[in-house]
Amino acid sequence: MKQRLLSYRPDKANGALLPAGLALVLLAGAALQLGLPQGEAVPPALGVWRAPDRRLPAIADVAAPDLAGRASLFSPLRVLGAQVDTSVSLVPQDRVGPLDGTYVLGSAQIGRVQALLLRDENGRVLRMAAGTSYRGWRLLRIEADGARFLKNGTSRRIAFGASEPASSESEMISE
């Protein structure tokens, strides 16, 4: 028994007219590509050149406000209607902080690490993680309202943030 190869002549009835036409166009394009003369394989060398010297535009320095030196946003002195003299700084002028001239400003969550913010006597704001040391004071832990330090066997807890406002008598009765 002889097996016959199933091949169809392209016509509209079997739907092979479009693929056959596109195959002929592809073959004609390939023959044309191979038959045409080729240009230069490698472009000529351009030589070494230097990039133009572009300078950034001059931008004026803008003084940033000292936010660390201001009164805390959560301070009890900022209660609605309280009169506060803004000319007087709430930070002592003698610059004697509880940690050898350094003040604890607060804490911040940076990623998964909690950091303590300090301000030294020069006004620089420093970041400190638990377990690190600054001027011999080792930061043991950061709590919600304070930080615990250790130096030469002496432990010191320094509170930061606003203190809890005094509750009025009416609040005590309602509870």
C-alpha cells in the first residue's frame, strides 16, 4: 500500500491562499536581500573626542529653619489659646545638656530600626541606634517617652516628648 503525502494546492476553498502568498513574498524579500550588493561592514573610526564641559547652574543657598531648636509640636505650652512668648527659646542658652552638653530630641522609626535623635552643643542633629555610644554614653534602649543610657556603670534615663497634661476634675468624674 502506497501512502500519499497530503498536500493541497492553495485555493480559497482550503484557506491556504493567504499563507502561500505571504511565503512567496518572504522568499522574494530574502532573494532580494541576498542579491543586492553589501555596503561597508564596519563604519569608519570617528576618533577620540571629549564631551562638552557642562556646568550646573548656580543655585542660591536657602537657609533652612532650625526645627530642632523650636518648641515641640506636642508641648503642653502649645495648648489652644495659651500665650507663649516666642522670643524666648525653650532650649536653655547655657547649652548644658543632660548628656555632657547634648540634648535628646526624640525618637524616629527608620525602616525597621528605631533611632534616637540628639542635638549637640553646636546645634547638629545626630542619629543614634540602640547599642551605639556617644561621648562614652552607651544607648541601652529607646522607650516610648525616654531613653536609657549607661556610662561607667551609671545608668541614666532621659525623658523626651511632651509630658501628659494634667487632667481636670471633670475628666476624673466622667471616668
